[in-house]
Amino acid sequence: AYETSVEVYYKTMQNQIEYREGYSPSLLDPEEEFVFGKGWSYGAEFLVNKTRGRLTGWVGYTLSWTWRQFDQLNDGQKFPAKYDRRHDLSIVASYEQNKKWRFGAVFVYATGNATSLPQRFYILNGVLTQEYSRINQYRLAPYHRIDLSATYTPTTKPGKRLQSYWVFSLYNAYSRANPYFIYFNQEGSPYDGTLKVQAKQVSLFPILPSVSWNFRF
């Protein structure tokens, strides 16, 4: 049996908070470091769910936009929120081979987070300075991964109260280096012409195998 659903949404958000432009930590009046604005998001969600048979699972897809607007930021113009994800896809499948073995797979894909990156660099008083323009005008690389699992349930002997099963899993099975954030590494000196500025990506959670034993009385 298959189940399908479609949802369309629109919501507004008030009293959104961000650091003001030129923010620098201060203990004198920390409230002055923040600005308040509004936000809104809209989109559509689609779901197809298979609930019967040896092979079950679901496919979900979301198309969405999420915006923020502050009078004191970005010249008062709207900009995408950090977690604005245009496309978000999830595919989940489970296959029951027999009473002892069940296999599962999960695939997720999402548009990369919005981020602010400097447009140019220059030297000011001997210090490398970054110049930004619009907020969140760039995107990190898309996020995607596959998780795999196998569940083994041994036969419970008659009269035995202990029931258990083993789960063998691989998180991020193809070890996708999903970006967490970008920083800039400075090498050399601007005074002898050897200065190089290179963008570096920080990623978390490569392939992670795990084994767990679960039991109950």
C-alpha cells in the first residue's frame, strides 16, 4: 500500500536577532551588539510512503525559501537565512529478508547552507582585512550522504525471557566530506610578495562504522 501527501506552507517570524554590522565583543552594553528584524519562509512538502511488503520505506522532498530582513543589515534588503535550503530530499528503505535479517538504507541530500564570504582582501595597518558585501550571498557545497544498516535478530529459545538483536551500521558510507564551515588560511607576507590567502573547508563525520547489541527482558 502507498500513501502520499502534499503540504504547502507560509509562516512569518518576528523578533529575529542578529549581530550588528561591525560587531565586536563588549561587556559595557551587550544589548547594543544586537539588531532585531523579521523573517518568513514558504514552500511545499511532498511525501510518498510504502507501508506493506518486504520492502518498505518513504521518499520525502521539500522545496522551500527562508528569508531574514533587518533595517540595520544588508542595506535593509532581505537575505537568505543560514539554514535556507532550497532542496531537501530524503529516501528511506527497509528490506526484510527473513525473520532474522533486515537491511536498511537512508539517503539524504540538501542544498548547502547560505554563508557570507569576503569579496576581497587588503592590508590595513599591516593587518590582512576582509571586505564583505551582501549577507549570505554564497552557498556551501550540497550536503549528501548514505547510511547503511543490517539488523540481525537471533531466534529466541522457548521459555527464554531475554530477547536481543544486533545492529551493524555505516554512517556516511561513501565518506562524503560535507562542509561544516569555510575559513581562510594566510601564508607568507604582504611585504615581500609571498602572501597567499586560501579558502579551507572544515568537514565533520567521515564514514563511521558501529555495532550495537540491544536486549530486553
